[in-house]
Amino acid sequence: MRGSTLRARLGALLVLLMLAGSATPAVAGPADGSPAGGARSERIVPTDTRSTSIHDSANRASLAASWSTGPVAPGDTQGWVWNNANPLTVAYQVGFSPTGANAGLPCQFEVTRRWYSQQPGGERRFHFQLRNSGAITCTTTVLLSAQTSTYDWTIAPLAPGTSGNYRWVEQVAPTVSYLLGLSPNGASGAAACQLEITRTWYLQEAGAVRKFAFVIRNIGTVTCGAQVRLAQLSVPTTWYVGTLAPAGSSTWTWNNANPLTAVHLLGLSPWGAQLTDPCQMEITRTWYVQRVNPDGTTQRQLALTVTNVGAISCTATVFLTPLTT
């Protein structure tokens, strides 16, 4: 089940733990619209790309929007901003449908950064950067999915350039994935509140307790906080990655990632924790690929890399959920 009937603040079933509130100082980003990271000025998503989100019987929503990037050179990046990111209770996921592969080289795109902002007037915005990670100039259709949060809670303000580390403890069976969103608050009269999601990962502790961990960084110039918007999604497809040593990784490809309008959410269920050491697994990279098959047809693929970010050898199950029809 999802939606307002399950919406819960910090309570009896789930516990939010904050670890070392300013664990890793980070360089504060410039003013909104020109974030650190080398991307060009942000492009505003055209208003005529918006669509009404309609859920089917599997709780998959239609796209919130889709649009073309135009040709992007290898290694080049684009920054995009989704204005008026309403309602404030949704979290966003970005997917791609690349085009322009040739017989020898695929067309590849990935998201490199994502953050949320609150403007001085109160407007929420969703920002992300994409990169052509292939070797040829090609194009992609950007696919934006909006998912209603299942759980909401408040995080304390972060000073500019600092990061907060958080863990969400679940009391349900580890058969769901989580999509994280933010509704920043605390913008000043002249400066936006800008909070970036820099990492998400899953861990299993002794006793089979699974936790969803994440890091949020204040990349703006004002101290501010946020409402966390956490969507819980059921999982129709799973597979086993095998045992990975600490810092070890494995890369997987989901072929024929159809329909071409589908956006996907990936999750993990680690296992193999020891009494004093958790099993910690992170999806450290995801990207979409268009590839030309030997018969001349094309297919879209979803590729991902799973990395053991803990201190012990252990394993995990990958969770794959299509968010859109």
C-alpha cells in the first residue's frame, strides 16, 4: 500500500537516525541556477511537456513530463530545472530514452547530480544534471516520473557546505524500494535553499534489519532544512548479484527496457551481516543505453553497477521497479 493512508511522521513503526550532522564539509554552490560541478546554465523544462499523473492498478504513474535534449556531445553535460515542483509531497525520478546509436557505438546517458531548492518566494524546484557518457554525439528523451511520498518527516537545518547523514529503519519485510525526495525550507529574502542528495545506499545489520541510508548536502548559501519525502514502491523484478568483497563491484544490464517511456527505480536488499559488521551495498552508477542489434534493430538497455561499500564480504538482491507505464 502507498499514499496518504500510510503517510507517517517519525513514529513507532519507523525510526530515523541522524548520524554526525556535519560529517563531510562540502564546497557551497553558487546561487541557484548555476550550481557547482561544471554544467552550463540550467535549462528550464518547457511548460507544454507537463502531463497529468494517472496511476494504474500497479501504482505506476504516467510521466510527469518528457522532452528532448537535442544533440549532446560525448562527455558534455546539461543542467535542467523543473519549476513549480508541485505538489510538495512528491519525489522525482529521471529516466532516459537515448537515440542515435550506430552499428559500432551505443548512445548512453546518465544522471550525475540531483537536488531540490526552495526559492525566496516559496516555489519548490527540482534540478538535475545529465551527461552523455558514450563516445558519440547523440540525443535522448528525458523522462520525468513523480511519485507520491509514503512517509514524511523534518530534518534539522544544515549550514552551507555541510552534509547530514541519515538512516531510515524499516519494520516491514525487505521487499520494497525507496525513492527519496526533498521539500527544502528556509530560503532567505535573496537566496534559495538548495539541498543535494549526494548518496543513497542500503545496509543490513545483524538480526536482518534493513536500513535505507542517504546523505544530503547544503550546496547553497543559507542555513536551511527540509521535509523528507520518501516513496515506498513494490518490486516486481529481482535478481541475485553474488558475493562481493569490500570495494568489489559488479555491473548488470537489463535488456529490452520497454516500453521506451518507462522510468525505473532500483533498490537493494543486502544480506550476510555479521554480529558487529553490517552488509552495505550501493548502486554507484546507473545509465540508459540505446544499442543497435546485429539485425539492425535497436533496443534500450538499463545498466547499473552494484558496489560493496562496507567492510565485510556479503551479497545482495537487486530490486527493479518500473515507475511509469
